[in-house]
Amino acid sequence: MRPISRLGATTLVALALAVLPVTNASAHVRVVPEQTTAGGWTVLTFRVPNESQTAATSQVTVDLPTGTPLLSVSTKPLPGWTATVETAPLPEPVDFFGTTLTEAPSRVVWTAEPGAEIVDGQFQEFEVSTGPLPEAGTHLVLPAHQTYTDGTVVDWVDVAEEGGEEPAHPAPELTTTDAESDAAVVEQAAVVTAATPTTSEPDTLARVLGGVGLALGATALVIVVLGRRRGDA
């Protein structure tokens, strides 16, 4: 029975590992745009995980492009954090709804109050409303700088070459699209949503656990049957 017991134990361990959450070892600062239509306005959400086990994230800075400037940037209030939008001169004046602008937002700095820092195992989301977005096909790189309470600064500024591997510290980035592309995406999403029944998280978890229970039951049955055959032999 020892070989069979070992087989059963190995199977149970494998099944247990299959349902354990997988930790993303490459969690980075990301930007999630609400939409990317050229000429439109969007909300950019910067998702910042804390990647230090010994220090907390106390400040986050995002650099904004000045070559293709985002002429209007406003921040969403975040309890425990102070946001500052800094400006810089533009290479050339830009007409903004009838007003000539000679400077534009150049970076956003979020600073945590004591006790509001992002600690180990947590992440925070920082939102800005911005626009108008530049012409379709414009690739926007938004370098971020993450400051920890021990003085360490992690610069998320690297840009991967086309077809290359993701760098160690990739910069948040997005590419603007035209109105037709966005409409097609929305239409496709609507079709998928209509065809796919909505399931809540508890229901999904229940189904997973139910499947694991069936698998464990089948494993136990196999062990019993094999044990009986071995005994009869």
C-alpha cells in the first residue's frame, strides 16, 4: 500500500497547488486608460504595487510627455495623499480651444501622509483626468518613479524594443487609437458580454472548490480500488 499511498499523496499535493493563487513575480507600475481615442479625454489609472518587504511606498511621480503634451491634467482626490501637477514650457506654443498655451503639465507627484503609505502586500491606484489625447497611433510613454520610506527610488522608465522581452523596470505606456477602432472594441466587448453569462466571484469560487472536491473524491476512489486489488492478489 505504500506506493499507492505515495501516489495518492502526490496527486493531492498537485491538486492543492493547482488551486492556490499564483503570485505575480513581475508586478510593475501600470497605467490603465479608460479609453484611448485620439482627440478625446480619458482617465488614466496608475496602479502601483509595493514591492519591498522592508519599506513602504511614500511617493509616486509620473512624467508626462511634452513633445505631444496632455494640455489638461486634473487629479482625483485620494485620502491620505497629496497630489501636485507641475508644468513646464512647451517647445512651441499650442492652441488650446482658442487659447495659446506656452506651458503644459509635465509631471504629477503624489505624496503620502504618515500612515497612508503603501506597505508590503498592498497596491494603490492614482487617477488623473486628461486630454485631449494626441492623434491616433501616438505612443505615449509615461515614466514613473516610486519612492520608498528607506530612501530607495525605483525608476520605471525602460521601454522594450518591438518584439523584445519586457525590461526589468518597464515604463507605463499607451497608444492612442481612432474613433472607429474604439467603436469596434466596444461592439466586440458588448457581443462577448451578451454571449457570456455573468458570474459572481463567490459562484466562481464555489465551482472551483466543487471541481477540486470531485477530483479529490475520484483520487480517493482510485486509491481504495487499487488497494483492494492488491489485497486480493
